[in-house]
Amino acid sequence: MRDNRAAHWRQRRVAGGLGAGRGDGDQPLLARPRRAVARPPRFFTVHLGFEAADPAVARELAVAYAEALGLLRPELALGAAALSPADAWHRAERLFCGATGPDGERCADVAGHPGFHHAPGPGGLGWGDGD
């Protein structure tokens, strides 16, 4: 095997040899793939470490940090916020309820909250087991 470089570079060399980029106006026999549209945005996760005396205090701090970041950066998906011990990411617990309402809205309250659900924002629609 003489050429052990990545297939991308082999294809690029072949495309160049078959007429890609010569400026003669003809389409080459082999060209680099072209994407018709831009890639859709993807979700990423940031893990922030902090110290707390016990899990209950850690949960309160994590909710406070998530809500504060949500005020500063509204594009953050707070419904996906989770808390886990630093050495056990597989034991992550949701911070916010996220229950889906009748019109597709999601509950923005803390996970395990008492009472019924409400949509985000002042005067948000309420649903569920309430008064």
C-alpha cells in the first residue's frame, strides 16, 4: 500500500488530475462533494464544577446557576440542565420539571415541585393537579 493518507486527500488529488479547477468551464468527472445547505445547529453540553456541602445544597446552587445563565443567555436550553456528582456523570438528575402542557408548552419549575404546572413567563398557562 503506497498511499496511506486519508481518502479525502486521495480524492482531492484525483479530482485535480481529472480536470477539477482547470478553468475550462467543463464539469470534472470527479469532484469534491458539495453540500446544498449549511449543517443544522447541534446541541452541546457544558459541565461546570462547583463544591457543595451535600446533594440538596448542590441542587439549589445548580438551579440558581442555570437560572442566572438563562437570564444572561436566553438561547440556553434550561430544560436540559442536569446535576450529577463530579465523578459520576451517568447519575445525572434533571434540574427542571419539563412536563409538557396541553398546548405544547413545558413546565419551567424545579423538578419535583409541589402543585400544578405553569408555562414559562409571567402569567404562563397553568395545567395539571392544581387548586
